[in-house]
Amino acid sequence: QVQLVESGGGLVQPGGSLRLSCTVSGTILDTSTMYWYRQAPGKGREWVAQISGDGSSYYAGSVKGRFTISRDNAKHTMFLQMNSLKPEDTAVYYCHLMHYWGQGTQVTVSS
């Protein structure tokens, strides 16, 4: 049984930073690609970033240059460093692996 648990969300002012974590329990391959998605109120789930087992990363245009995805395979953890946050980044952020999803962590960007 694989479980994904996100943490690190919260309330931050515009221009601020947050670091999200996604810890994976259960047996997975370190080569598996991992993803961050987000869902804003009243909108569909949106792909944010992904990272492969070898560390190759890709970003949605709306976050490129502000967010950085990384992973620590030894600790079965993925991260999303979010800088220069904007109100439009407000959403529930989810990590995704194979067909598994975490429960999400709320990020609110507001003054």
C-alpha cells in the first residue's frame, strides 16, 4: 500500500515563499516520475511540475522561474519550493505518483 502525505502549506503574503513536502510510504521505484498538481477554488486540477527519477524536471508556464521541484529518494520525499508567490497561486496542492494521490495541502497567498 502506497500513501502520499503532503505538508508545508499555509498562509503567506504575496511575494513570500513556502516549501511543500510530499512523503511517500510503501514500496515504489526511485525511477518513478512524481508530480505536483494544484486545484484552485472553482477550477479543475492543474499540473504544476514533475520530476523524474534521474532528476529531470518540468514546469507549467505559470510557475516556471518561481517554483523548484526536487526529490530525495533516500528519504522518499519530494519537495516544491515556491518563491515569489502570487494570489493566483492559492490552491490545494497535491502530490501524485503512479495512480496514487495525497490528501492535499492548502496554500493561501493573501495580504
